[in-house]
Amino acid sequence: MSEEFVLLEPDDQPGDEWEQLDVSDTEADRIALRQDREFDEFRKRIKDTEQFKLQESVFDDATLAAIYKLVQDGYVDAFGGPVSTGKEASVFEALGGQAGERPEPGSEAAGGGPEGVTPEREVAVKVYRINSSNFRQMRDYLEGDPRFDGIASDKKAVVLAWTRKEFANLERARKAGVRVPEPIAVQRNVLVMEYLGREGHPAPTLDDAHLENPETAYEVVAEYARRLYRAGLVHGDLSEYNLVVWNGELCVIDVGQALTVQHPNAEEYLSRDCRNVASFFSRQGLDVTAEDLYDYVTGDGEGVIGSGGE
């Protein structure tokens, strides 16, 4: 394998398959109810910003309270503009606080800043909409997942659990050696994670990036899908649009919908993932099939992954 992309080393313990997702009221909910003076001032400041005026539907009082709590806890220092906007969530760029790890001064991740200066870390803040989320689409992924037993009919609980599930999925994927954004903090319907990009320019998706060696890229994607599967997860929406290239690494994003391998639809979603990936790399000139990829992901990993047209 060439050195165009680097594979991470997995941990021995990828995570508990039956981890519980707590959707009880958080400190953010209590802050929103108290409406104390400091939170009220914070809310007024946020509502005066341009990003609030453009994304007003995202910032209800409980969501503002969640962001306020993340600021109080030192995970966010300054809130920036939107990076992406979808039906279920909006992602904003922000400056991370002292509670999050910061890149080494002078490193590529720090933008080559001067030695001896602690750089500010850019983070992504993903805010899920409770009122306008696509509840029916979420239900397709939730029904049959033991982590959601008893809450599938409560829209607020579903969205809060979905947010925590994305955080848990990111943690599990990283432990399995899959390059995903580092999860930093979660509060109610707000997730803070590593920002893949720099200064308002998100990392390009695989569809937009120029691949000098598509065979190597295919091998990495196949290996990541296999590691997820061995960690008990199926991505469920894997394609060239949920893979980005950043600092010489292929990174998997949008793992919120990832489901456990015990889910009754896991096989169907994995087959779709394999079709999407094989279709993209076939267009790059590789002789690959969804069936071979599926066998690799679910099998022992022996044999050639991508034949590269052989």
C-alpha cells in the first residue's frame, strides 16, 4: 500500500455493544428553565449575531442553554458561521475552549503557527433540530436498535438520543481504528467534535478530491468498513459524500445513523454501503464489485481487496 493515506491502529476494546444512551434532562435543560441573568445575557448576544438571524430555527432556548453550558465547561470559546445545513442538523465552525485538546504549536494541524504559541483549535458544533428533524427517516434507523427501546415515539427523546448516539459511534469508531472526527463533548442536542478543515473551508469530500491513487483509497475505505463491522457497527450511509480527505488521511463522517450489526436492517444497509462505495471506485477505473466488498467487510479480510483492473 502506498503512503498516500495512513491507516490508524485500532484499540483492543472497540466498545460495549449494548451501551446505554441517557436522554434524561441535562444541566442545559435546567439552565433553560432557570433563565438566570447570565444565561439571558448570553442568549441576547447570540440572537444579535448574523448566524442566528440566518439559522433562527436551530436556536431555541434549550439549544442555546446547551451551547451556554458547553461554553461554561470550556469546550467552546467563540461561535462562528455555518459550515453546512441539512434537514436534521446544522454544523457551525467554532473555536474550542481550554477543555478540548489543542494542536501542537508549529504543527500542520495548527496551521504552521509559531513555536511556543498555543494555537486556538477550530471545532465543529453540530446542532440537531428537535422541531424540524426528519423523524420518519430517523425511525428507519432506530427501530430494532436496543439502545432506543421505549423512546421511539417521543420526538425530543429520539433527537437527544440520536445526538448521543453519534457521539458514542464516533468514540467506538476511533477505538476501532477508523479515522473519524474526534468527539469532544455532547450536551443535549449539541455535539462538539474536531473540525476537518481550516478557516471556513471544510475538507473536500471524496467526490470533490483529486485521487492520485484510487486503489489505495479503496483499500482504506474497505478496511474502515471492515473495522466498523468488527466493532459492531454498520455506517448505513457510506458513500463518496460521507468520506473526506484531510491532511493526507481519508476520514469517515456523518456516523449519526450508524446502527448495530444486530439491527434487523443491518444487512440491507451494509449492502447499500458496499454498492455505493464499489460504484464510486468503479467510476475511478477499478475492477471492484459490491459483492466482493461485502465479503471482505464481513469475512476474515484475506485476499485482494481492489484488483485495480487486473
